[in-house]
Amino acid sequence: MLGPEDRARLDALFERMRVSNDISMGYPAAKDFDYRDLYRFLQFPVNNIGDPFADATYRVETREFEREVVAFFAELFRAPRDDWWGYVTNGGTEGNLYGLYLAREMLPNGMVYYSEQTHYSVAKNLHFLGMRHITIRSLPSGEIDYEDLRETLKIHRDVPPIIFANIGTTMTEARDDVRRIIHMMDELAIRQRYVHSDAALSGGYAGFLHPRPSYDFEDGADSVAVSGHKFLGAPIPCGVVVARKRNVSRIARAIDYIGSLDTTISGSRNGITPLMLWYRIQELGVAGIRKRIEHSLELAGHLVDRLQRASIDAWRNPNAITVVFPPPSPALRAKWQLATAGSISHAIVLPNVTREQVDALADDLIADVQSKEATWKIFG
Ligand SMILES: *Cc1c(COP(=O)(O)O)cnc(C)c1O
């Protein structure tokens, strides 16, 4: 039993988190989940150690549910029927690391290409893996500059390319067009290649958008990573990576100690997050997921409209739930926990966000600009 002081500290922490959670709109974490049904599983030392598709000696595990989660995403990502594999990761970063790891095993001399707008964790992953890489320019939207990519691929035609495609960049939710990149490599007669799609946020709904972004296995990707705590929502960071099975077979090693295959990055693996993702998928179904993205898209459009009508230079990429605008005052950035990079800030209109919250944010941003203009008048 904890003493009263420690209890009071926990209560204070709970209250601080509750208040902060209510008003954050700058980071991609959906909040509309309720996993109370699963709390009882926290009494077990759950561990999905080893391969989700292979038997293991340790039986306090949720592999059966993990396999269903991976199968759901494999279908959403249109993976080839008998040639996919995957697991529930600790987040998008691990899924991306896994994709790059497979790419390196396939093409040990490969060169990784990614755009300037790539997530900060990717450079670190490449450093871990000791992979050579080239940064490609980004277009103002945040999408990769296809001309710069073509020119660079042309110069290095003797080195097999590994394309790290962004399916929703962190700041502007821009999506690189995988089919277009594949076509480009075909034209350059580059046959040995690997494409990984980083769909951390957008992977949860890209398959339901019209037009459908070009990012998945049928479009030419060899692996796709998505975060679970972003669009679907979870209290513990998590994600899913799906890859071609025959590529994974090349790295699998049987380990006597765990009675399983060592195909994943971590040894011990989270058995609770697969249960949460499974629960979320069952509860929402495809119809529920569609409804959530439609809600977000509509409200993101509404936010852009309101800001533009007030002459604020706000915009969003096609079918994006991320709304971009010039950075407001530090006080407002702190209040709404708005991420800012260079000359832009953004708000992410996740499915839990209500029209009232969007209007409150718009009111604040508009008042902020007006007070800045008033200051310019006084001092100008
Ligand atoms: C969030 C994000 C990541 C990292 O995902 P985590 O789940 O935080 O590890 C990678 N790439 C992009 C584009 C992201 O937005």
C-alpha cells in the first residue's frame, strides 16, 4: 500500500494529465478509446515473445489476437494473399526500422532515398543499420520532389535503391506517390529495388480515402508501417508492420530457448497492445473507421475555411486531417500544444475532436492574429 503522500502525488499527476489531454490538438493521438474491458488482463505478465505466427513455449500471451490485427492491416494494405507477415510493434518507428532492416538484408549495397520532410527517427534508424542514404528535396506541400528523385536515381543507377516513402509527413501529412516512383524506376530500368511506406498516421485510413493514395502492396510497396496509437488510439504507443513473407523468411532464425522464431526486433514483446488494437478493430469495424475519417476530414475542412475567411494563410493537403497555419503566439502554442517546425504550425483534427473544439481553436487563432496586428499598429 502506498502512503498518503505518494497517493496525493498520483492524484495530482492524474489531474494534470486529464487537463492536458482535454485541450491538446497538435499531436496525432486519438483520445476516443475505452479499453476498460481489458483492464483485467493487466494482472498477468503478458508477453508475446517470438514470432506471432509460430508457436512459443510461454503461454501467457495474446498471439491469436495479434495475428488477427496483422491480418486486418494486411488486407487493408492489399498485401499478396499468401505472401505477407507482420507483427504488432512498439510504434511507427519500430515498424520503419523493421522495413529498412528487411530492405538491407535484401539489398546489402542499397542506397536509401527519402525526402527532407521525413520523420526525425528515420535518420537514427539508418544510423543503427549503417545504411547509406540520400536526402531528396521536398515540394512545398511536403511531398517528395519527383524531379529531384529522378535525377538522383539516374546518377546512382549502379546502386539498388531503397525508397523510404512518406505516406503522410509529420508536419503537413503529404503523401508520396508510390506508383509514380515505381513507374519512374521502371523507366530508368532499375529492377532491383525495395519500397517501404511510412504510414504512421495515414495508414489507419488511407485505404478508405477517395481517391485512394498510392502507398500499399498493390501499388508496389514491399513493407508498410502504421502507428496504432495515432488514428485508432491507445494509451500505450504501438503500431503494426506488414511485410512480404518471403523477405522475412530470409532473416528468421529458430531459437530453442523461446521455442519460436526470432523474426521481430524486441525479444519480449507487448501482449496488451495487440489486444487493444484487436478490441478497437472489432468495436469500430470498417464502417466505424470510415465514419471517423469522414468526421475528421469534414472538420479539418471547416477549420481551414474559418481561418482562411479571417485571412489567415491556412491550408491542408488533399484528404488530410492535418491543418497547417503560420505559428501563433507562444502562449497559444502552449495552450493547444501545437507542434511548430520552421515557418509552420499544425493542428491535427483526429476523430475525437468536436466542432466546438475546432471553433474554439479557430477563435483563438483569429484573436491572436488580430492582437498581433493591433500591436503592429501601435509600434509601426
Ligand atoms: C509519428 C510518426 C512516426 C513515428 O511513429 P511512432 O509511433 O511515434 O514511433 C514516423 N513517421 C511519421 C510520418 C510519423 O508521423
